Amino acid sequence: MDKLKIEVPGKPAYLSAVRLAISSIAAAAGFDLDATEDIKTAVTEACKNVSCHGIDGFSDKYEVDLEVEEGHMGITVKDDCDSHTYEQMCDTCKRCPQDCDLGVMVIKSLMTDVDIIRSDEEGHKSITMMREL
């Protein structure tokens, strides 16, 4: 099993880089185009959910951890910082806490297994998901 870790600045502009990486990794693990798109969409929603802290702003950084083998991807997206200084610039982002529930439903509909921790003992959020062929 291969393990990868991507540390991402909390700025929304970096989400496209995460999507590109996830797409390449899913294809390498043997997923077809439809499954790759599903995984990419679920990871995007997880990144938005974990990095967005409503009126507090975006996390300074978050991590995407992957466990990959042929026909299997395990992905954990976690807020791994203690500050949220990236300001939200638009009204859509400021209503993000209400939109997060929709994102969670999307994730659950696209992935095989999903575990959500809204706040651990240190106040960090994480979403762990798995997809199998």
C-alpha cells in the first residue's frame, strides 16, 4: 500500500491542485473516469468542509492523507492548524456552515465509506472516506 500526504495552504485557490493530484492518483489506482470524477468531487467537498470555519475564516493549512493500492483509495482530509486567518471574501463563503451539510451528503453518496469528526479534542475537523472498485 502506498501512502501519500499533501499539506495544503487554506487558500481556496489551491483546491484545483488537490483535485488534479487526486485525479492522477485515482487513475493510477485503476479507477475509471466516472469513479475518478466521483472521488475528485468528494475530496473537493471534504476540503471545503474541513478548511472552512464560517465567519472565523479558512484554516491556514489542512492535510490530505491517502492510502492507495490497486482498486482501493482511503482518503483523510483534516484541519491541522490552530489558526484560521485567511479571510473569506464573498457572501457564498460566509454562508458556508449552512452549505456544509449538503457537501456531506454529496460525499456520502459518492464514496464507499465515510467517517466525519466535526471536532476532535483539539478542535480540528476531519473527514475520512474510502472508495473501492
